[in-house]
Amino acid sequence: MSKKYYFIVNGNAGAGKKKNIWKYVIKPELIRRGVHYHAYECSYPGHATKIAGQILAEHTGTLTLVIVGGDGTFNEVLNGIDDFTRVTFGYIPSGSANDLGYALGISEDPMQALSRILDGGKMYQMDIGKTTFHKDERFRYFAISSGIGLDAEACKYAGGKLKAVLNRIHLGKLIYMINTVRLILSYPTIEGKLVFVNANGELLERRVHRLFFLAGMNQPYEGGHLAMAPDAKSDDGRISFAMAHDLTNVRALFSLVFLAARLHQHIPGYEVVDARACHIMLKDNLEVHTDGETHGGQWDITIECLPKKLQLLL
């Protein structure tokens, strides 16, 4: 029997700017090639998680799961998987930011991305991240990044009418930067303790004052190709923890310009620490996100790397 592919399709990704990709590009090509497939279309936020769990529950053995959607859809699917050893992933980016596809070199041309999957592209053993919320011990997986503070707050307000308008003129990536600028001058910063776990399992404790954000980066980019950690790699068993602290709000605003220009070495109070994990303990709550999905105020979380957890066709 020929190989079967399971497609999870989110036509609303990127505010629906590429909603016809499945109907007019991918599906006809699958039929032309005689590919054995089954497709599931998402109808509401969180639906992709439910679908992924359903697929694994209803089918035995290993399978190939292809995600057609944006970074958020990929994240939802990750969090519906209870056994990563059974799944090979394919990804056809169709969101507004597409930070994951950009970092991994996946074409935004859906036909090219599909062909790489069907023609047996190389297998990439990718790390994923895991964020644990210690107040109730819930956790979420992430493929791109998880952060606490300003970057999470910007994600919180990244939807709505403005993003839809920007997506229509192909400027959807700007929404994250606009929100960051809007928030930064009045953002409350908080003291905290960070405990990093290095490659040898040793602990490194840091005290920070006026923490603006800490972003655990599994990929170099978030928020529409903003290079938070330019040297981050998703196959080295580490998370690159990018953080800004001990700045005034005005200096933080000017530093944002250097960050956008990828001139990180000129940003005072900005640093990147590579580690297996970081336990973050703050004196008050700050917003947390995983791949742009926000989880409310948290003060005690751990962000860690799960090495080579995911098999992805590139």
C-alpha cells in the first residue's frame, strides 16, 4: 500500500490571506500525483490540537502529518502529540509571520514546500521547547520561542482589525513591532531570579532588575523575522535565552531600533545566554507566550529544551 499523508489545514492562518492554498494548489497536486491522503480542516482556535490527538488515537504505528498553516497552527499541532516517535512532520507555511519556515529555509511557495515533502526531503531532527507553569504544573511545547514579559505582551495584542488590514497589504509582520513600541514606554519592569542549567548540568544563578523580557529562542527569529537570537540553532540541545534588563524605558525604546537592525552587540542591557533550561522566578506576574499564544500572568516558570524531539521533512 502506498504511503498515506494526514493533512491538518488552517485556512484562517494569516487572517485567511492564503485560504485558497489547500483548495486550488495543494489538493489538486495531490490528486494529480495519486497521493493517498486524508485532510482535516480547522474550524476554531485550538482545533488543530484536537485533530492531531484524534489522528494519533485513531491510527496505529507511524504516520506523516503535514501542517498547512502558520506558526500558531504548528504550535497547536505540537501540543496535540503524545508520542513524537510515531510522527514525521511536514510543514507548508501559510501564516502572516512564518518565522518557523523562514528559520528552517522552507519555501513560502506552497507547491515547492509540498514537493519537498512528497519527494522525500531530508529528515531534520529538531529540538523543541517546553514551558512549565509551576503554579499548576501545566506545560506547553513550542517550536520557535517562549517568552515572559514585553514580547509576550506584544503577542497578546497581535490580533484584531489592525493585523487583518496589515495582512491584506502584506505587512502583517509589522504588528508585533507596532505593539512593542506602543507598550514599551509604559511597561512595568520587575525584579527576578534566573537559574540557568548549562550543558554540563551546572547551575548558574542571576539576579536581574527591571526585566523587560526574557525570550527562550529555539529558532533565531520571532515576531515577524525579528532576530532575537541570531545564532540560535534548533538542533544543538540548547535554548538561546535572549533578555533585556536594567534599562530605562526610553533607552529600551532606542535599543529596539538596534535589535530590529540586528546590531545586537550595540544594545546595552541585552544579552543571550545559551543553556539547556532556565527557571524564572519573578517578584510579580508578567505575561507569558509560547509561539505567540499567550497564557496570562505568571511569575514562576521553567523553559527547557527537549533535544531532537521532532522529525521534520525539509
